[in-house]
Amino acid sequence: MQVIFGVIFHFFGGFASGSFYLPFKKVKGWAWESFWIVGGIFSWLIVPPLAAYLTIPAFAEIIKATDGKIILLTYFFGLLWGIGGLTYGLGVRYLGVSLGSTIILGLCSVFGALVPAVYYQFSPQDGKDTIGLMGSTDWGHYVLIGILICVIGIIICGRAGTLKERDLAKEGAAVNENKDYRFGMGIFVAIVSGVLSACFNFGQEAGKTMADDANHLWQVAHHSTESFLFQNNVIYVVILWGGLTTNFIWCMILNARNKTFGDYTNKKTPLLKNYIFSALAGTTWFLQFFFYGMGASKLGNGASSWILHMAFIILIANMWGIVLKEWKGVSKKALTTLIMGIVVIILSILLVGRGNYIHDQEKNATKTAQVIK
């Protein structure tokens, strides 16, 4: 049941992330940097501490009691992730929801899943899975094969993107629903975003002691040995400070360069609706990690949780891409290639889920054996 609930929570998180950009499409008359930072203020400044307060009343005390080096390192990874998040928005703008999300999150899933496991191979910590352990166990083989197949699925979806560009060039720009579509620039931005976005997972690993403290306090208060479902919410507060810093600075620079500061008070635009839709997008974005934290509390914060989360986002984003007719005017070959890539990614999810299940069974068997002894 732990595995089943973990997968379900990751699906909800993936749905939130794959859908968050949709409300932005309802914003009228604002420049990209204006609606992006308004949504970001909700994503990174308002909602995270509110969620932490509602689930971990002592979250502020936990942060204050944490070693300053841990806070700084967690914040630093948040800064790097913030650049990845910023370029994510640009990648989706230039490539569309489906293709942009697929490439960015595919790279993010690989780096975010494997780099911590490699790190813990050389700097072991109790309860952390290493790349060596994954390579020498049945459950680890499932996870690693799942990651490899996920990469293959991403490549197939990328191929669908090149076919899409070729088809649109033949038919003319008029059939392209995404007026900002720029494949070359989009690919470059997507690669930068995919690599740096993985820093969110590194930030979670760096700030894990805060989650452990929240988990311990909850277990003591509830006389329980189960993992606290919302323990990761305290880490998000610190990581997202970093994300807010980089995004706020860049959006202010763009506001000044493009002379778009007036967007925030421009009565010629539907101001109230713009703020509401931006806030909705930002809140929906945060929900991805709210549910990710719940899923990770069931499955652990390792490679399997990260790859499941990213794979679900890719699937949802591609489904929205089809619904929003981002693939209108393309050949059946391009659309078939996209669907094939999605199917391959689904297979990767099933393999990672199977690896999680075996891992969970082995841990339970070990605990039972220790109790018997």
C-alpha cells in the first residue's frame, strides 16, 4: 500500500506540474516576465510557508534550529534550480507545453535521479541509496532500466518535435498554434533548464535534516513509527527562497529592459483576471512538490521518486499538448512518434514502480527479521 499511495501522490504532483502553465494562457495584455513573476510570488513566497504552517506548525523553529551551512547549501541549490525554473518557462514558450516539458523534464529526471546516488556512493549516509547498491540489487536494476527506457522515450518525443517543426515549415506558420515557437533557441534553453532544474532534488537532499526533524517531532507527538506525510514541506520553504531570488531579479531586469512595469497597473488589461490566473498558475505549480513530498514520504527521496514524478509530468504535459492542438497541422507520422514516446515513458514508470515494490518488500522483510531476532 505504501508503494501504491506513493505512485498516486506522484501522479497528482505530475498532473499539477503538467497543468500549471494553462492559466497563464488566459492572461491578456501582459508581458511574459510580468505574469511569470506574479505567479512566482505565489509559487515561491506565499504558498510554501502557508502549506508548511498548516502541516508543520513548528516549521519556523525547525529552520531556525538547523545548521547555517545546511540552510545555505539548500538555498544555493534553490538558486541554481531557480535558473532552471526560469528557463523552463522560456522552453515551454518556445517549444510548446508538450515538447518543451518532455525535453526539459527528461534531462531533469536523469540528472536528478542519478547524481545523488553517485554522490552517496562516495559519501555514504544511512538510509541513502547509492549507485552501487542500485547496480547490485534486483530492485535497483528495475529502477536503472526504467531510467534508461525513460531516456529512450524522451529521445522519441524529441524526434516527434523535429518532425513537427519540419511539417510546420512545409505548411506555413499559420497552422502553428504557438506563435512563439522557435525550435533552435528552445532546444538550447531546454537543455540548460533540464540540467539546472535537477538542483531541486539536490536541494532536497541537502536539507533532508529539516525533514527528519519534522518527521521526528510528528512521530513523538503521535506516538507513531510511520513516516510523516508532509515532512518535506519545511525544506521547500528554503529551496524556494532561492528560486524566488533568481526569478525575481531576472523578471525585474526584463521589466526594465522591455518597459513593462506598467503591466501591473495597466487598466486597459483585465487586471483582476490577470492576477487571479497568475496566482492560480503559481499555486498549481507549488502543488506539484506538495504532492511530490507526500509521495517521497512513502517511497523515499531517491532516484525512483524523482523519476516517477518527472515521468508523470511528461505524460500530463504531452496530453495537454494534444488537447490544446499544439500538434495541429502536423503529419500522422509526427503524432504517432509522439504517442510512441509516451507509451515508452509509461513503460518506464511501470518498471520503476516495480523496482519500488521490490525495494519496499525487502525493507519490510529486513525489519521483520530484526524484530524476530
